[in-house]
Amino acid sequence: MEKESDDVSNIHNRFSLTLVNPSSHYFSLAISLIVAAVTVLATYFGYLSHLGFEENWYRLPLVLGVLFFTQLLDTRFTKKKEYSKSLHSSLFGNMLWTVTLMMGLLSSVVLSKDIELFFIIFGMFLFASFRIGIYTTTLGVSLKKAWAICFIQPLAMYLVLIPQDMWISVFSEPIGLGYGVSFMIIASVWSILTDRAGRPGMESTHKTIQAYLASQGNDFEDAEKLMEQHSKETRVSTSQIRLSSKMNGKEFRMVLPEIHPGPYHPVGGSNIPYLIYKNLSSSAMVMHSISDHSLNLPSRNEVENYLKDLENNEIKEEGVQCTEPVVVQINKARVTGLLFGNNPLLFLSLSPHGMEDIPSYMKTEIEQYAKNRNYSRAMIVDCHNAMGEEISKEDGQDMLKAAKSCLDTLITKDNFPIEFGYANSDDMDVWTEDLGMGGLGIVCLKINSKKYFLGWADANNMENGVREKIIERFANNNYQLLEICTSDTHYAPVKARNRNGYYQLGLITNADKLSKWFLEIAEKAETAVTAAKFEILENQSQVKVMGQSIYEDYSKALDNSLKITKGFVIGGLLLFITSLFL
């Protein structure tokens, strides 16, 4: 799965391109008005200084008024009628016009030549060219329609910017027209080539971009439809450890779904850990099993199918005893294990050093080793509790050695009656931008008169070192916290404008506050400890998953589009520079 991991990482790295737009459309509105004002001032203090700004001051409010009106009008031509995208595109288009005017003035000073009026019309055409590109790629408009509407805003501004008796003379500047039409053609060719960049795997790169951008506004239907078309049916398993008490009827489940949260909020199974958690009466920890993005559920429909099928479980084994935990540390790698009957439960972590998802080959090797030791089934948790890159070969080998050593040791351990207590943060005020809807949870396991705690957070990974600070706080209060795991949810309470696209737990909420919350939950879990029995549950579900090829196609389309764009940008820049010497 190394290729799949590379493709996902590549797509993830390209996410930063979506942060080019301002975070607020109010910001775009304000800045576009300021930029348009600069255009007016540059025109009348630079290119048309002989007319005097004092006699033409009224053109400033006219240009701003026309800009505001056409920004509203623009929304009528876009596929989703989105005002924010209209404002963002208007801002960047206006900036091109202003930069062209300013560069024309600068060239006249540096090269000691006359100020050329053709920069006014050239800038207007550049504005229109940009509109062709932005309308076809992100706003869902055909190339023919983009040509029909690309001049609406810049031409309307031009007509109130320039005196009526100069409309034709300025517009018909041959150099400005020549350069302007050239850039219109360049923008059109660029649009055609980038749309086809992902073929044959992806029919239209532009439609994929538009679907992604729409999903960022919670309009996820197009994105899910595209992903479901590329998905394939497969059988996935879900393992659970259910602890239940006859004394008070309470139960708790640790869930290890083979599916992976994702692909991204709010599409498909991005919030699947919380949905499973709620389906189990908020008395569960939904762990990150060893799985990758190829096992993402592509749509809400598939999520519903999976959740419904999850109710049909088969009891594989049950009992009332468990071993004390075994912790094996080899260099950075740490494996914590418990044995329920003949079923080992392993927690794998590199914290505080961190890593990406544990690759599937490690799961295969650990499961085979467990089978060779006559274990029934090995349940493996990727703790996902520190940020990092793909696991190195050395760390991977250390983790495998630690897992095998843990399995060997568990065979020799005595079994004891098990007691459990569970509590969560549902009745606490713990909302924060780096935590998902499932909040925090703690299960207390009492084995051989000793109490061990396992922590869980519905979050997308953890800030490095946060786990260690929380565990230290527990130790100072005579509590043994074995591990803290995250669900790797791809739900985002707020849109994170950073390279990752999410806030890992501990980035917003400091470790002291998290420690306090976890301790409070642990105390509640401790008071609820009661004798229990365990059941090993297993479920097989037939669902559509995104598979590996979809990421290859997306990654290829993005890479090809960016290569094409870089070539056109360099060529366009060189062509623009030649205009400064005329």
C-alpha cells in the first residue's frame, strides 16, 4: 500500500492550494473595492493625468458601485449561485488589472519612455482572461458560456472608468488588443488542457475540483456521487470487545472497524467514529484499526448501509477473565497488550515521535505471528496519538519485534477476573476545535486488584508530547494510564486553514486542560467499576469502499494540472514582460 500512501500524501499536500482564497467573503469584498479604487487612481494620476482627477472624482464611486453590482450579478451565472466565490474571483481579477497598470507606469519610469495607454485595455483583457479560467475550473461554467460572460464585470467597470469620448480610442489600442486577445486564447487552451489532465481515469478534472469546493460548503452530493462511481464493493470486518455487567446492566464496547474514517469532512465516512459511538449508546471507544484511505466509505448511503449491518454481530468467544497488561518498548516503538481469553488486544504507538497510518503489511505479519502462536484472533489498534510521517523501515521493524514480544509474553501471563468502569465527557463542557463530536472517554479495567486506564478521544491524531504530559499527570495522581488513542475522525468542528486541513488534539487545547478533563472522567469511571464478562464480537459487511485507484487518478490529475499550469504561468509571465518594453 506504499503507492496508495504516496498518492494520498500528494493529494493532501495539494490541499494548501485551497487556502489561497481569503477565509471570509467580506474580506474579499473590502479588498476588491480597495483594489478597484487603486485602479481608478492609477488611471487618472498616471495614464489620464491630463484630464485631472478633480474633474473625474465621481468616477471613483461609480466604478465601486458598478463593481459591487456586477459581483452580485455574477452569482446568476455560476452553477451553485455562490456569492463568496464571485467575490473571491472578482478580487483576484481586479488585482491583475491593477498590477498591469502599475507595472506599465513603473516600466515608463525605469525605461524612460512615454506612458502607454494600451496597459488600460491590456489589464482589462487580463481580468477577462482570468474570469475564463476561474469560471470554467471552479464555478462550473462551460467554456462557451465563460467567453460570453467574461467581459461583463471588467467592461462595465471600463465604461464608467474611461470618459465616453475615449471609449473607442482606448479600447482599440492595437498593442493592448493584441496582447489581450492572446491571453484570452491562452486562458482557453489552459482550461481545456487542465480539464483533460486526469484522463482516462478521471473524465473531468474541473468537475472534481468543483465537487470538492462545493463539499466545503456542506454541499457534498456531487463529491459523493463522483467517489461512489469510482468505488468498488468489498467485504469488511468489524471486531468488538463487549464488556457487560449483570449487576447493573451496563456495557461498554471497544470497536475496531476495518474501514477508515474519511475521505474528508463532510463527505462519506468522515464522521464514522462518532456515528458508531452514538449507535452504541455513547458507551464505546471506536479505535483506529490498521487500515488506510482505500477503505474509506465514499457516501452517506454507504455509511448508513454499514451502520445498519453493524447490528448483526456473531459472538466468537466469551469469558470473565483477562491478563494484566504487558508493555513492550523497543527504541521508539511501544506495544501494550492484554489477553481476553485467547484473543490478544494490542495497542501500537510511536508517541511522542509520531507516524502516519500503520501500513497493512504490519497487520498481516502480526496476525500471522499470532496465528502461529495458536491465538484465536489478534485485535490490533493503531493508537494514532502523535503526528509524523510514514513509518520508517527501522521503526517498523522495531514495532513488529515489540508486537511479537508482547504476544509471546501474554501466553505466559495468568488470567484474573475482570472488572470495568466506563465514563465519557457527554455531560461535560469540553467542546473545542481540535475535538470531534464523540468527545473524550476513559475505561477503567480492574485486574488482579490493580486498576488500569485506557483513554480515548474522538480526534484526528494528537499533538506530539501531549500523550506523555497526560500520562505524567495521571501518574502524579497514582493512576496508571496505559494509552490514549484517537479515532482519527475526519470530522472538523471548524474549517482549519492550515496545511493539514484539521487541528490535531492538543494543538488548540493545551495538555493541562486535557489532563484535567481526562482525570475527571477517570475518577467517574473508577467509581463505576463492577464485575464483568467479555464477549468477542465479529461482523462482516458488504460495502463500497473507495479503493486505491481513485487516489492514483486524483493524484495524477492534480500533478498534470499543476505541470500544465506552471508551464502556462511561466509562458504568460514572459509574454507579459515583453509588453513592458513596448
